[in-house]
Amino acid sequence: MKQILILFSFIFIFSISAFAQKQVRTELRKGNKEYKAEKYTEAEIAYRKALELNARSADVAYNLGNSLYKQEKFPEAMEQYQAAASEEKDKEKAAAAWHNTGNVFMKNKDYQKSIEAYKQALRRCPQDDETRYNLALAQKLLQDQQQDQNKDQNKDQQQNKDKDKQQDKDKDKQQDKDKQQDQNQDQNKDQQQNKDQQQQNPDQMQQQNAEQILDAMMQNERDTQEKVKAQQMQQQKQRKTDKNW
């Protein structure tokens, strides 16, 4: 009885697995049909249904990646190509997955990673001329990209140098301008001081003249008094002489 149950279970499981595989093939064929008709969205739907039934199918993952690539859904396509490359046992199919992985990196202009992907493809399928051509192209594009980056870097450095020089010139010019302004301010200050002095000088000259006139008058007064005094003394002497005579 136990053997019969085990046999029945095995048959049941085998039947379910066979049915699932049949469904996978059905959806895969449907997806391939839509893909050939360039109905990439419909193909994606069919491939995803097949993938739900067998998540480890390398063929389904690869074809799903192609439908996503055609829709320019590059990150999602990359994910499916990587899944296909890791699950695929056939070297040529694995090489195709790596080749398409390189194509996605090329689309993103990540040439270094595309080179590594193409090398992975050539390790599995060395005779693939298309992959070899893409590898050479990616290497050339990487070289050009690096040269452009170096040019841009040198250009930026030169622009920075020119900017620094211009800033130094502007700084020197501003310093000269400030210095000239200071000199002009000093000159204006001196001129104003001279002007103020000139305005004050007439009053000072008048005061000095008045003092000089007053001194002269006082001196004349003293001189007059001394003359008067001398005359008086002379007269007194004459009187005395006359009297004694």
C-alpha cells in the first residue's frame, strides 16, 4: 500500500511538472511569435508568464532580456541577461548572454564594463567575430573617452588658472584703485585744510596788524613823553643858570 502511494505521488508530481513545462514552452513560443512581429511589450508579457512557471529557465530569461532591450529598458534587460548567463550550461548560449550584456553597457557608455562582458563571451565562444568586433570597438571608444576626459580636465585646469590670474589682476586693480582713492582723499583733505587756513589767515592778519599799530602808537606816545620830559629838564637847567647868573 505504501509503495502504491509513493508511486502515485511520483506520477502526480511528474504530471504537474510536465504540465508546467508544457505551459512554459507554450508561453515561450507565444513570446517568440510576438517578438518576431516586433510586438515587444506583448512578448515581454508572455516571457514573464513563462518565467513565473520556471524561474530558472535560461532560455526564457535570455528572450525576456531581448524584449526588454528592444524597449530600451536596459537595467531590467541587464538583470535577465545576467540570470541567463549564470543558469545557462551551453557555452554558446552563455556567450550570447554575455555578448548582450556588453551591448547594454555600450548603450550606457560604460565601455570598461562592456569590455569585460565581451571578454567573458569570447572565453566561452572564441570564434565569435561579432563579439570580437564589439570588443575592439569598445576598447577604441574607451580610449577616446579617456582622451576626452583628459582634455576636459586640462581645459578645466587651464580655465581655473586663467580665472586665478584674472582674479589676481582684478585684485591688483582694486588695490590700485583703493590706493588712488586714498591718495585723492589725502589730497582733498590737504586742500581743504589749506583752504580752511586761508579762510582763517585774514582774521589773523588783521589781529596782527592791529597789535602792530597799537604797539607803534604806544611807542610814539612813549617817545613823545620822553621828548617832553627832556625839554622840561632843559628848561629847568636854563632857569637855574639864569638865576645864578
